[in-house]
Amino acid sequence: MQIVRDLAGYSLGRADLVRRAMGKKKLDVMAKEREIFIHGETDENGNIVVPGCVRNGIDEKSANKIFDEMAEFAKYAFNKSHAAAYAVVAYRTAYIKAYYPEALMAATLNSYLGNLDKIPMYIDECKDLNIQILKPDINKSRTKFTIDEDGKIRFGLGSIKNVGIQAVNDIVEEREKHGTFKSFTDFCERIQNYSVNKKCVESLIKAGAFDGFNETRKTLMESFEEIIDTIQDSLKRAYSGQVSMFDLGESKEETEKHKYILKVSEEYTEKELLSMEKEMLGIYLSGHPLEKLKNEIIKQTNINTMKMKGLMEEVNEARLEYKDGQTVKYAGIVTSVKKKFTKKNTIMAFVTIEDLYGQAEIIAFENVYMQAQDKLMEENIVLVTGRLSIREEEAPTIIAMSIDDLAEKKEKKLELDIRGIEEETKAKLRGAIRFFMGDRNNIKVEIIDEEGTKPCGAIFLLGDTVEQFKEILRRR
């Protein structure tokens, strides 16, 4: 671009057109631009639009040679410029992540607002960096993710479902003009003249934005509509000049007691609270139903959503680890089940299952679906054994072979009493154990000899039960 500007007098916009034509190998456009580059271009009135090399004192032969060199350079210039640009971005980003991780993660989260595939992944990255993500707060949150004074990242109100940007701007404006909201009823009174409707308030309650007022979410859910209606009725009476009996001879505190009656209720269960957060924020923020089962899931599975996304994005590690048709085990929470009848009039289901990193699609054909339909209930935690399906330009899926409830498995232990057996038998036993050693930790093995009980590590079990493994040992 700089060459055609300096030598032939191109404008910046015209130079960009030449760059684009070269990059995309548009031969007809390049042939036209070659002529303009060398001899220039005039409009219909003879006015010079592009001077060209010849007018600028560069001979035609040299101009042709320069244009040829530019066309040849275009074959790899795109790759080279990208490599250089990405290298600079990588170094700068690494520096920011090392010295300003909170700022980087807040900006990254804001760049993916509304993208439910990316947000959970970066929330998990924040956990790895020991950066706490705080739930939305009506007195502290702004529209986007922000950094608190103590270095924690605060969830933005604008990311809550059913809470529009205008409503958030109104809430923040009122807060900045007249100070923080003192209570839930204070909030309801002060936002009456703004674009904050009941649906918006309900979503804020479910997201936990009012938890700082020390009222349970269930109390607020069962009271907010009546409170808002009471305030609106009071405003209407005030506009029409009517006075209620509460306005006569009572203090403000006494009036408040009669105006707003909170239906005090015990809090929702932890599962219900997490479900509300997921509904409103798109993620589990206070915790995750699978968090307590994380170690158990790692033991029982060999793939997760993050690794499946790596296959889609052609991440090398994932490509090396997984192949099309490979048997995999995946665990998560059932979020939706869509049934469909095939052309052969058999039933199948597309099951969306969410783990700690996102969602994956599981396909269950009739035999698997019929066996597992009682387990395919929303919010049920399941373990899927299936065949991995990898297709070009499509998200990887799992063709289910079995779907079971994920039960926390007790550690399997096998005790081998070798007291009194011959050395030859002991040697065979050692060989068998070495042969079956693996890294799946399915069975803990302990050797009992004359000196007591000794741990022998873990054995990768080919069969499904300790009894089957014992039979293998007996045969050897």
C-alpha cells in the first residue's frame, strides 16, 4: 500500500483496493491496476486522478518490475503480516495477563457478553487465576463487568436476562444522583418513573442483585408485585389529590409498615437458587451443581466440553487425543431433550448436557433412549458412554451407547493375600499386576504379606468388576 502511494500517487482508499485485489488473486483487477500504477488515471475531463509512476519520474520498465514484485510478495504477505500482528498481540496480552489479570479478564468477559459458550470458559479461567467473580449487586454493579476495589470482578447488570440496557442506565443514573438504595422498597419507590418494569425487577431478584438487603429471594419474589402495585396506587392518588388515612397523623416509619408488607419466607434450596442464577445469568455463579462431583467426574470420564470445543477449533492437543468413532465417557446435567421420529418411524432424541465448561449435544437412538428415558429429565446428572462423532465444520457430538445416573462411586479396593504362597506364584502375580497397571485409578490394590498390608498402586481394569479381575488373575 505504501509503495503504490509513494510511487504512483494512490490515495489510501485506492491503495487498499490494490492490496485486496492482490491478496485475493483477482487477475482482471490487477491487470487494470498495473496500467494505472504505471501510467496513471484521469477522469472524463482530463483531470489527473492518479499520477502514476511515469509522471512521477519512474521509467515504465522499472514500474513493471516493481508491480511484478508486489504481486509475487502478495502470495505470502498476508500470512507474514498476520504472524507478525498475532505475535505482537500475544506478547502484549501475556504482559497484561501477568501484571493486570483482573483488567484483562474483565475486558475479555465484556467482549463475550451474551456468548454462553465463551463466558463459562473465562469464568473458569478466573478461578484458576484466583480471581473471584462477584454476583450482581444493585448498589455496586454497573452495566458491564467491572473491577471492585479489592481486585474482584463484579457481574454487570446488563448481562442479566430480561434487564435491558436502558433499565440499567436508569438504575445507575438514579443511584449516582440520589445515593445507594437503602432497601428493596426504597429501590421500588425510586425507579417508578424510569423504564424498570416488573419483569425486570423479578429478574434482578432471581439473579441475586438484592441479596445485600438481607431479605431472602423467596421473600422478595412473593412480595415484589404487591409492593410495586401499592407504590403505583399511591402515586395515582397523589396525582389526583387524594389522601390516604395513613397520611393523617402517622409518622413516616409507621406509614411504611402499613404500606409495604413483606411476605417473609425461608430461602429457596441451594439447587433452586443455582437454577435461578443459571436462568438469569446463563451460568452458575455462586456455585455449580457439578462442583462437588468434579473429582468423581474426572475419574469416570475421559472427555469434557472444553476438549470437544478444542476439536472444533482444531486445537492440536485435542486432535491428537481424540479420533472419530472413539469410545468416550461424558458427564453433566441434562438441560433439554428434543424427541424426533425418524423416517423408519423410530424415536430418537437430541439431548443437551452441560458440564462445568459448557454444553454438548448427545444423540440417543431408540434402543438407548427407551432404556434411559426415565433418566433424561432436566437437571438430572448423568454419565454418557458413547461414540465420538467428528465432522468437518460441525460441532463434535456423542452418539450414546448408554446413559446412566452419575452416582458417586465408592473406591474399589482389591486385597491380595500372598502369605504362604510359593515364590513362582508370587512372580506370576507381580507380572499380572504390572501388565494391568494404568492411570485410571479404577481399583486400589493392597498386598497382604507377613509384614502387614502394603499399598500396591492402581490397576487399570479391563472388566467392569473386581470379580472379573480376580478371574483374570486366577487364570494367569
